[in-house]
Amino acid sequence: MASVTMAFALMGAVPVALAGAQESRVGTDQTQILNTVRTIFTAAGADDVKMFDSVIASNFYIFDVGKRFDGDAIMGTIKAAHAAGTQFEWNVTNPDVHVSGNIAWVAYVNQGSITDASGRKDQQWLESAVLQKRAGVWKILFMHSTRVPQAAPAAAPVVSPPPQAELPDPDK
């Protein structure tokens, strides 16, 4: 009887152990996915095409500023901006990562800035990426970026002149 009870106890422990291992793998995947997305920004900021290419799939593309770019085109655009004196700061914040087998998607707020001759402007972008695990390595297939519009400066309140008191009519 004790051996039957022990067998049932062990059978119940196997799924728990497997679930724990799966959760650990998902946590590891999520970390690798976020590191992959962060690497694309590090590479772009340094004009490092080799590093950029190391984290994207060969068929990668991105929708940004209302256009579709492949990897070479977006890096060319960023390099041209850098050459013109514009610098970007990008930071992945509030990530929401989902993993399903060898496919993952992540949505996040890119909190950063754009610095040019006029100065530094804080900027946010709402972004997402789709990744695929190839030979054990996460590669970015697709990204989408939407710039959050800057808040308009508050308008000065309209001040009406005080009402004028009616003066008595001297002819009455």
C-alpha cells in the first residue's frame, strides 16, 4: 500500500517538475528576446551593421515613420541622421513578451530622446517586434514603431476684459 501511495505521489510530482522547467525556459526565452531587441538599438546607435545583422533574420523589415524599411535601408537612414548630427537614445520599457514555441512577440514603450542642433527632445515610441528562434537563437523578423506625438504646449488662457459698468445717461 505504501508503494502505491508513493507511486501516485511521484506521478503528481512529475507534471509539477515539468511545468517548473517549462516556466524556467519561458523566463530564459523572455530574457533572450528582450536582450535581442535591446541589441538592435545598441547596434543602430553605434552604426554597427555587423551587430545589427546578428540579431535580425535575413527577411527582416520594419515599419517606421510611415514607411517599410529592410535592415540595410533602416541602418542607412540612421547612419545618415548620425552624419547630419542627430543622435537617438532608445530604451525598452514596459515590455510585454509572449512566447509560443519558436515564435515570440513583444510590445513595449521605447522611452528615449532625439538630440540635434536644436537640442534634446524626450521622445516615446510605441513598438512591437516578432521574433523566431532559429538554431537556438532569437532573430527579429519584423518590427513596428509609432512615434508618440509630443504634447502641445498649454495655450495661454484667454482673459476677457472686465465688464464695464454702464454709466448713467446724462441726457435722462
